[in-house]
Amino acid sequence: KAGVTQTPRYLIKTRGQQVTLSCSPISGHRSVSWYQQTPGQGLQFLFEYFSETQRNKGNFPGRFSGRQFSNSRSEMNVSTLELGDSALYLCASSFDASTTDTQYFGPGTRLTVL
Amino acid sequence: AQSVTQLGSHVSVSEGALVLLRCNYSSSVPPYLFWYVQYPNQGLQLLLKYTSAATLVKGINGFEAEFKKSETSFHLTKPSAHMSDAAEYFCAVSAPNTGFQKLVFGTGTRLLVSP
């Protein structure tokens, strides 16, 4: 079974631009979560989607948004990029939304904002 | 609200020595606890998880952790370190029965293994 895939793996943008990151969960998984990892703030929860519905959102500004499609693939979008948005963005999928269910992480997308 | 504290941003051991990575949690409800490992330029891999069953949890690669409610701890151990264990380790907590998944991570501990 293929793991969680994220595209692109690396991305360079300039301030003010917007960016879209993509995540394909493990086949059969319906829950997708996104996390931001930075040296200063560590790993922080962005949001979680289940069956195309956002079920939980972390403490991030409205510039960060996401969606999930009927095939469970998910995208996250960051508008009006700031230097501080440079980070590794990790996607995780799980079979359902049970809190005991294991989240499997993808390799991440490394975003650099210049 | 849930939080975890990992003591020591860096831990150095010799190959063959005991590995002990510390994690203390704070939770208003009985927590679920996790240890993940991250190798350079990779995502996170689950080592083990505690979900209110046995307090001693065995994971992959010879790691185990013990849930101690009285000490609010979930320390990760491995009897004998291997060079391939060098990585960053994250403790995480989630709240059960909330109907959704949200992991709250500690700041991570980088494990260095010397020959």
C-alpha cells in the first residue's frame, strides 16, 4: 500500500504570493490533518478534514485554508505569504476520525518564502 | 487543554547504551500519548502509542514506553542504542472522545549516537 504522498516536495515563493500544497492520503483513509513544522514553533496543528468537512482548526490566521475532495485528497492554501510561513508542512492521514486511530505522515512539503 | 514537555533538546548516548527520552504530559482528561520519530528530510513515523490499555507499551525498533499517571510521564526507552536510532523524537498527546484528531507535540529531542 502506498503511503501518504505530498506534492510538491520543495517550493520557493516570494512574499505576497499564494501557494497550494497537495496531499494524497493512504488508500481508504478518510481523515486528513495538516501540521506546520518550524524550528521556532515546532509542530503545530493546522486543521483536520474528514469526509470533505473541516472538523477542527488550529490557531492560524485566515490566510491558511484547506479543503478535502470526495476522494479524500486534500489541499491547503496559504495566501499573501509572509517570511514566517517558511516551514515544513506535513500531512497525515488516518482511516477514520477516531482519536485512537494512528495518523500516518507524509514526507512533507518544504516551503521557503523569500 | 493538553500539552507535553520533553526534557532535553539533545541527548547523547554511546552505541549499545540505554536510551531514555523524557516526556511529561498535562491533560484535563485521560490522554492518549504517542511517540514519533523523524529522520532528516522525512516525515514522522509512529514508534508507539498509549490509548488506555496496557501501561507498558512496546513499539517498533525495540522501543518501549511506560505510562505513569502518578508522575504524568510517558518516557521512551530502548535497552541498547544503535547508530540508526540517531534522529529526532517527538512526544505527542491527544484528547480522546473529542470526535476529532489533533496531536499536540512536544518540542522534540534529538538523539545523538556515538560509536
